[in-house]
Amino acid sequence: MRLENKVALITGAASGMGASMARIFAREGARVVAADVLDEEGKQVVAEITQANGAAIFRHLDVTSEGEWKAAVDAALAEFGKLDILVNDAGLSGSAVDDLFDTAAWDLLMSVNARGVFLGMKFAIPIMKAAGGGSIVNISSISGITGQQGIHVAYNASKGAVRTLTKAAAVQHGADNIRVNSIHPGLMPPMRSSKRTADPEVRAKLLRRVPMGRAGRPEEVANAALFLASDEASYITGAELWVDGGSLAT
């Protein structure tokens, strides 16, 4: 198994890509801390993992809260004794507001999408450094690389921040044997927080820009995260992996 004897904390694990990561990581031998603000859904994901003979616990986590981040990392250490892998997947869509320069939306998107990743690394890196290494996978987006229409500017800005924050941490902690990489999904199934991009007509237009002609599946991002989290990617850090059906190649 590719993650045997590893402990992974995954945010946004109650649904979508995060839930897929939790299931696949557990299947590959990891002991998983599934973290989310959606308690019932997160507990259901953990129940599915344990019923399949995997090891997992659920932890409520608002990624904008320093106190909750510390508690989540402490819970991983208390339950499993270490932390080898952090996946920062929790995020909000930028298509749920009409005013694409709405200040409240800016604050919320930057807080969840960028601050949440920063805090995750703030609390995970010292633990990994003391243990001799680890792997961090930050979920950005193709929106962090290019501009788009119909998306709040904070979504692009926050995902761009994740992209460069990843590289900064990779440079700063390469000597600590901590690898930090980012994944940039393209068009995926709508998020719980999506609005315009969940509209069938809008999605049909977006699909026409994808060379592969279809939306991605959550497990396709999860498998990319699995690779980067595993020892198979032992000499990969500061990299960005596009999982976008060729969208950025056009």
C-alpha cells in the first residue's frame, strides 16, 4: 500500500475531492484525520472508511481558526502519534455572489481559501520538522494561474496565493525534508458553495473550453494528491500539478 504507516490530515473531507481523498488515502494504508465544518457528513465519510477496515477519525475544523487548527493537529497526534501528510483541500467557490468586487466576499474567500492553507502549514510544519519530514499537498485551482469571467476576483487571488505560498514553503523547508506541492483542478462537479458554475447552461459553456470535453472527477484529483503525498514523489517539491483536462494548455 502506497501510504502504509502514514498519518494524513485532510481538510474539506466531508464531501467532494476531500472525501474522495480520505477514502483513497485510507484504502492505501493511511490513518486519516478527516476534518471539516460539516460534522454529520464528515462522520459519515469516516464511518464508510472504518466499515471498510480503514483507520480514520473525524475532527470538526473551521480552517480560519488558529485554535481549531491546533486542536486538530493535537487530535491527530493524540490518536495516531504523528502527522506525515497534510492536505489543504477546504475551500469556497467564487461563483456564489453577483458583485465580483463585493468586499465581504473578498474577506470570506481569502480567509477560507488562503488563510486556511497558511494556518494548516503553520501548525503542521513544526510537527513534521521535528519528526524528520513530511508531505503537504495544497489544493489550488487553475483559477490561481489565470483570470476568468464570472468569478469573484478573490477566488483567483486566494488560489494564486495558495500557489505561491506553496512554493515559498517548499523553498523554506526543503532542507527539513518537508515537501510542499500544489494541485490545480480544472472544471469539477459543482462545490456545495457554487452558484453560477453549477448552472447547466454555464457548465455547458465551460465544458467547451476543456480539450478533453468533460468535467473532472473527484477521484482524479484525489489520485494526484495520493501520488504527491506518497514516497513515489520523494524528489518533487514546489511543483504544481494541473488536473484540468488540458484547459490551461489552450
